[in-house]
Amino acid sequence: MTEQTIKRLLDVDVDGLKGIVTYKITEMYDLIDDKGYATIKFRTIDEFTMAWKEIEEEEKMQGHSMKTEIYKVYGIAE
């Protein structure tokens, strides 16, 4: 069986009561068997949580949004 990456996805979950954001990076890929049949699969690449204050500090330091940084680091295409 071989794997062929389709794309990477960013899922963002905001908890306004706690003031935190959870980022989850997932990869979508085809699992291709010996006969050439493919099944779409997903796997989690990374998952992390940040407080709003941490996000604000990171964005000031980097000069751009967290989304832009995550897309760059994990190779996510829009």
C-alpha cells in the first residue's frame, strides 16, 4: 500500500469563556492498495492550545497572524 498526500487542513476551535484557541493540523491522504483502489484517510499532524494573550504576543513578535504562521510552518495551501 502507498500513501499520497492530498492536502493539509487547519481546524480552529475557539473557547470564548476560557479565552483559549485550539489549533489542530490534519493531513488528508489517499491510501492506495495494490489494485489501485484508494481510500481517503485523515491523521492528526499537530494539536496545540494557546491563550488569547499568547496569540497576541506571538503576532506582535512575528508581524503577521497566527494563521499565516501556521500555514507557513505546516505547508498548508489555501
